[in-house]
Amino acid sequence: MADRRRVVGGMFMLTGLGLVLLVPPVVTLFNHDISIMGMPQIVVYLFGVWVLLIVGTVVLTRYLTPDTPDIAERQDEGDG
């Protein structure tokens, strides 16, 4: 399995990339009178970014290992 810190770092990078790709100055670069399969270019761009962010999140969470409780939490559970 991948190192947990690397996967979490990848998730932060994916979040930052999504933020950059969805800010208005970048989105307006795709606001032209071009249609792709009958849809405006900006709609295809926005839904494409949205789908890629979802797929990236799914791929990264496949490598994420479950949290293990800290030693103090395990000891507290044993006391009660």
C-alpha cells in the first residue's frame, strides 16, 4: 500500500488543482461560441473537470488505508 501521507498530499493537490481549474478567470477561457455535440464549450469543460475530480478522488481513496486508533485511544477503550 502507498504511504498515507503521500495519498493525503495527493488529495490536497487534487483539491488545489480543482480550485485552480474552476476559478472564473480560467473558466472564462472556455466561454466561446463553440458547441461540442450540441453543448456549449464551457458546459463541456465544467462537467469534464467535475468528472475528472470525482475519478481522481476515487482513485486516491483506493490507496488510502483506514485510520488506526492511537495508543491512548486504545488504552481508554480497555479501561471502560
